[in-house]
Amino acid sequence: MMQFGEKHLAANQGARIGKRGGPAMESNNINTAAEEFILKCAQDELNSSIEVGELRLRYQPQINMGNGKISGVEALIQWAHPEFGIVSHSALAALIGGTAMEKVVSEWAVRQACANLRSMSRLGLPAIHTTIRLSARQLMSQNLAGCVRESLLETGIQPEKIEFGVAESMLLGNYQAMAPALQKLADTGVGIAIRDFGSDRSGLSYPKHLPVTAIWIDCPFFWRFANERDAAEIVISVKSLAENLGLNVVAWGVERASQMMLLYNEGCDVMQGNYLCRPLQIDPFTDLVKQIGSTTQSISHGRLNS
């Protein structure tokens, strides 16, 4: 079964998807009308997929390397398409970007994340601090805060257990426009994290003007353009800023042992990335929480899975 890749879902690069029960359509040089038709078919399918349970959350843990425990988790949306297989979070974002489906999918993710936390709580497990990504359109949705309040009330999950991650690129040069929407969301009691933080070092001071609770260091970006010494300096400056503002820090996108050790040596304890643990379905993630919660062995300086 093939996987949908981002290139297949971005219409301006060509698309491949068919209506359920009908033939697939494929094109590398399709006109605008065809692009719109293909994307509409995909979005119609996605809308019905929510009703039949094809959307799911995958969980990538954030590990506190000081004690080897799970300190949080990022919930990534996945579409299990019956014909084309798994549509990843990034590919799904490319498909629905700029459409009304962004709002629908984000509200589904909020409800599902809260429901999964409630299920884990009923098993006697702790409620894990859960982060959900938001696009600019999702953040600006008038219904998001109401959906959050309803989901928290329905499930009994404490608001501080939910966090929303917004990309730094959404905020740079425009954080004043985004501030009211962020504040409305923060007023529900949930946390706000700035993802991919530090990619523009000229704007490191803006978080103090926003209701932010955490910043995520973008490890892939730093290691792509910086040597080890420069990467260490960036980590130190970001961590210092976070401490001054009373914010939590997560090193996101850890892919190698050398990255993990540099971050740990510079005092960045909480990390997330495929080197430590790949995203898991809810059942394996629940099993992992049970395992870590019942063991006295530390997992620091090592991987949880391969």
C-alpha cells in the first residue's frame, strides 16, 4: 500500500487521490481547474473520514533526560486512508492548508486529545501534558476557544495539560496581530508554545509580549546552518531567554546522539525527536507510559525505541 507524500498532496506540485470507489487521478502538469477539483475530492473524503474514524493521533514523547521520564507529548494528526494508506501529519497539513478543513481537523484534534487523556486517566495513568499544532487559520478560528472549553469540561481534563504549538514564522513581524487570538486561547487555561523558535535570531525578544508558556528549539534548523560551537551558543541564548521569561524549553527534532549530548551538556533537559522515540499510536504510547511509570530505571542518554 502506497503512502501519500507531501509532493502528492500539494496541488501545485501534482496530486494523486481519487473518490472512494472511483479511479485515482494523477497529473504532473494539471491546470488550475483540475487542481481545485482534485483538492475538493480529497477534502470531501477527509470530511467523511472523520465520521468513519480514519483520522487518528500519533504521539511523540518529550523526554526529560535528567530522570528518563516522559514530561510531555506532541499529538500529531494522521489520516489512515483506505486506498492510499497513511497520510502523515505534514502531508495532511499540506492538503488542508488554507481551506475550511483546517478548522474542522483542529477541533477534532482537540476533542480526541482530551478524550485520549481521559481514557488514560481511567487506566490509572497520569495525564500527560499534550501539545497540538496550530496553523494561523486554526489559531484565528472564532470557535477554537469554545471548542477547547467544551472538550475540557466534557472530559474533566485540567487545562494546563493541553498546550497549543504555533510556528515562529506565524509570529515574526506580525505578533501584534496574533496576540488577541493567542490571549483568547490562553484565557481557557491552556499553554501556548512557540515552535521552531530561534530561526530568526533578530526577533528573540518578542515572546515577552505574548501569553507564551514554552518555546521549542528548532534543532534541524540550527544543525543545518551552524557548526557545533554555534549551535551550542544558540541553545544557551534561547535557554537564557526562556529562564528570564519563566518559560519551559523543549528541544525539538533531535535526530542524532551528538545533538542529544550537546543539548544535555548545555542544560536543555527536555527533548523530542526520532532519535529518542518515533511517534506512536495511542495504544503503544499508553504501554510506554505504563512501562516508564512503573520502572525505576532511567532512560536518559538512550533511545526509547529504534
